[in-house]
Amino acid sequence: NEHTNGLIRQYIPKKSEFDNISKEQIVTIAHKLNHRPRKSLNHKTPFEVFMHSFHQILVA
């Protein structure tokens, strides 16, 4: 979505060549975004929400 695109643009400027971005940089950016609290998730991180959902599946 557009909000996520904006967050990514904080790390990768528009018109950047993706060939110039290393796998390590992508992993770092993904980690930062997945551990950043989101208002839409009631100020939880995407990682926290995923882990909670995953845990619910395991105990079901």
C-alpha cells in the first residue's frame, strides 16, 4: 500500500536502481519496517502481530 511505499522510500530514494541495493540492505530495511510500531496495528509491530497470530495457530 501507499503508506508502506512511503516507509520504504525513507531508506531507498525514488528512482533508485534496485541493482545497486544489496541483499543485506534489503534484509536490514525489512527488519526495521517489521519492528516499527504501526498506528494501524494499535501501536504494535508487524512482527508482534504475526507472532501472536502464529502462536494462536500453534495452540489451536
